[in-house]
Amino acid sequence: MLDRLRSERRSVARDASWLQSRRVEVGGEGIADEPSPEQAVYARQRLSLTAQAIAELPPKTRRAFELHKLQGLTQEETAQTLGVSRKTVEKQISTALQRLLSKLGGAAT
């Protein structure tokens, strides 16, 4: 019985210590350092919808979008990689963004 009591005390102290290390205060008020479970689920759903919408883009448009927006290449670098003009990359990225916004309802939140 004493061992279980000690174990529970250690567990409570360890959990409290972990929670304290994750706590952030602004102006004396504690704020959440992590999203709520509802926010996490919503974010996962949005990510899944976004990935699906990107996968549905035409192949050339998708490749230009991935290189520029996801891999961080400049439009010029993307154009060189794809062997097309910068203007073509601009049009493909614009098309991709328009399709993604319409597919995702235009909401960024």
C-alpha cells in the first residue's frame, strides 16, 4: 500500500512538472501551448482536404506548385527545373491557388 501511495505521488509530481514546463503565461494568465483537441481534429481534416486538392491538380500545375510552394524554389528556379518560362510557372501557380481556394471553400481559417 505504501509503495502504491509513493508511486502515485511520484506520478502526480512528474505530471505536474511536465504540465508546468508546457505552460506559457502572458500577463500573468496561463495560455494553452497546444491546440485544443477540437482544433487539432479540424487542422487534420483541413490538411487532408488540402493534400487531396493538391493531388487532384493537373500534373504540370501540381509539379510547379509543389516545387514553388512546398519545396521553396523561386519561380525562376521552378521554371529552370521544369524547362519552361517563368511566365508559365506564374500561370500554373496562379491556377493551382485558384483551384485550391475554390476546392477548399476559400476559407483560410
